[in-house]
Amino acid sequence: MIKGNNMEYIYILSIMILVGVGVILGKWADSKGYGYWNWFFASSVLGLIWMAFLPNTKDAKYTAEQAEKQVKKGNTTGIVLAILAQGLTIVQLSMIYGPK
């Protein structure tokens, strides 16, 4: 079992990885026409997989109205995934650092 300072390093490393995934996911979402912050907080493997299947709304095949509808759906999905991801993180941290 990991004890003491090593646990703190793992915690810090985990936060750094989550922020890194969030930045990557947010930039990828932005490049496809979705909201950066909606997807930044959805930083998880599930978020990355979901983003891979969302269409690029900046593609010329979409009319402005179609793109707007797709962006709304995509951003809503990002928000839902963000809530789930952050909730899961809170549960995991409470299990690790909760009452002994």
C-alpha cells in the first residue's frame, strides 16, 4: 500500500493527467466547433471516445442551422459527461481519502 508522501505525488500526478486530458479534449472540441469548457470538464476516456464520434460542425456539408443544432447536442453531451466525470472523481477521492 502507498503511504505518506508517495500518495501525495500520485494525487498530484492524477490531477495533472486529468487537466492535460481536459486541455486536449477542450481543444479538440473547439476545433470541431463545440464549446471548449463544456468538453474540458468532461476529461475522461469516455469523453475522448465520444468526441471521436462527434461530427466536425465546421465542415462545409452542414448548413448554419444544422451545425447549430449539432453544436447544441454536442455541448449538452459534454456537460452531462462533465457532471458524470466530476461526480465519479469525487466518489473515488472520498473512497481514497475518506474516513478510515
